[in-house]
Amino acid sequence: MSDPSASTKETSPGAYRYLIILIGFVTLAGASGVSSSFSVFYSTLLQEFDWSHAGGASVYSLNQLVLAASAPLMGGLLDRFGPRWLFPAAATLVGVAWMACASLHTLGQFMFFYGVLSALGQTALSLAMVVVSRWFQRTHRGRAIGLADVGTGFGHVLFVPGAAWLITVVGWRWAFLLIGAAVLVVLVPLNLLHRPAPALGSPSLSAATLRGALRTRALWVLCLAHLCMTITMTMVNVHLVNFLVGTGMLQILGASTVFSALSLVSLGGRMFFGWLADRLKGEGAFTVALSCTMTGYVMLLLLGALETRWPLYAFIVSYGFAQGAGGIAIAAKTVEVFHGPRLGTIFMLVTLSGNLGAASGAWIGGRFFDLTGSYALTFATAIASGLLAIGCMWAGRSRASSPLPAAEG
């Protein structure tokens, strides 16, 4: 089957490409929202069914494992069929899965509906950034990705309190039903507006085939950079509320609102770092973003050592402004090096490395706390991992698409 991203009669970008940004924004908001609102339903369902905390949390773990395992498959489907068919099908899967959750009676049902079906749809919808990137030249690509990715932060801000409000007003079954229906009504018709993307420049030789991409240093250093970056992020994200409560300065509700504050601050940061990726390329934007993140971790170390709140406010500004920015820089660099007919598959291979980092980072952070009784080692290790991630990004700069040495013999 011919590549859906190209057509015999080239589509002119024109003003339509800005509609693509809007579609990407809404799509990413929906994908991130159904992921982040899990924590709200999790607490409610534990009380409703008297599940163990580990049992309830295993549904989210399964969701993340399916996200990781299905990433290359969804990238390949995008390359083969294009977004006009893949994204509406994925949105339908997510919407139907959430509506089915309204009939939950067992943990096994929740695992199947949310852990498997919804995860498959979420994986595909996360490719919206790839689709947006195909409509813009390199000089404007970072800004386009950044604008679309604002939807990710907006989804966190909208869905978490929105789900909590629905559960309070109409109950958790109707909340599942209404959110699922909203996904169907909004995302399915919106993504049917996709057209074939125009050919903007010659495809990268390293992205002409998946095998060619796998033989380049650039792909592997990008994967390693993404792995280290997500370890850096999840080592802290997963344990942040517990750390803040442990300082004695905040109760659980106050600590939870820090996440909302971070998401709000990140909305402007995502646009800024998209612009910065066009100016400094992926490596430069990534370095600035991770530097802001690590500065935030230094503030957490100070917060644990000092009896004052100013490090918390500095953390919200520094860390929140760069939240999600590393992913924007990774995406911009991946598109820069591997733009071509196999971009979707290659992008999801890089994404897979991030999923693995997220899974390991959360466990490492908790293990270090169990061993030391403090999060100081966790935060220090997160900073070290962030420095390693920056080093990996720059390691592939001079030989972006050079092949790995051939094996001897």
C-alpha cells in the first residue's frame, strides 16, 4: 500500500495546517486526560469494591505495559493507513472502553476495558505530534509541535477536576459513561478531517527503511536520552505527593494541588520550548528543559532541608515551566533526523524507550526511599540521570544519521 503521507497530487499546506494543530491539540488533550484522570476513579473504585491498593493500581500498570508493547505497532499502522483512519478508530476504542467501564463489577473487567482496550487507543492518539510535524518545515516544526502539545497539559487541567466533579454530582458510573461519550462525539468526527500531508523536502535517507534507521547512532542515542529523561521525571513525579506530605508542610489535598499548579505553569512552557526547538534545535531545547527540571529537584532537596516554603514555589515555577518540554525536544529531534515514510514507526520506538524508563524510574525512586528512609538519594540520582540524558542528546549531534559499524567476520 502506498504511503498515506504522500499523494500523487500534492496537498498544499496553506491555512489547513493550522487546523491540523488544533486537531492535534484536542486529540492530545483527550489522550492525556483519560490517562491522568485514572487516579480520581482509582480512589473511588477502591471504596466501591473494596479492592486492594495493589490490585487497583495494577490496572494502571497494565495500561502502561500495553502502551509500551503496542507503540511500534501503532506507529506502523500510522505509516500504512494514515491518521484519517487510525485516529477515529482509536478514539472509538477509547470511548467505547470508557463507556463499558460504567458497567464494572469485577477487577478483571476494569483491567480489560481500561488496561487493554483504552490503552491501545491512547497509544495511537499519542501519535498526533507526528502528524502535526509532517505539515511544517523544520524552521517552524518545533513551534507547531509545542502548540499541539499544550493540549497534553490542558487535558491534565481539564479532566482531573472534571472527572472529580462528575463523580461527585452524578456518580462514577455516569462519569465513565459521559467521558467516554465525549471522546466519541469530539475526537471521532474531528479526526476525520485529516488529509494526506504534503511532501515537505526530501525524506531522510536514514528513515527510508526501518532497518536503515536501526543501524544509525542517532536512533539509539535518542532512545537512551528518552530513557534517561523519563527515569529522571518519574523518579520524582510518582513520589512527589508523598514527599511533600512527609515534609509536614502540606496535607494530602494541598500536595495534590501542586500537580494542578505544575500543569498550569506548563501550558506556557510547552509553547516556549516549541519555539526554542526551532531556534536551538532539539539538543539545545532539551538541555534548557532538563536544566530547569534539575533546578527544580535542587529546590526539593532544599525544601527537605530547610523549614521554609520558598523552595516549593521555586520548584513549581522551574519544574512546571519545563514539564513536557523534554518530550517536545525529543519529538522535534526525531522528526528532524528521521522524517520520511517510516517516521511513525521510528517515533514510537523512541517512545517505547520512554515507557521503559518511566516504569523503572518509579520503582527505583521507591526502592531508594525504602533503603535510606529519605528521598535525598532519589532526587540526586534523578539529577544524575538528567545529566546523562543531556549527554546522550549531544552525542548524536555530529553524526545524526551515520550508520553503526558493521560487525566483523
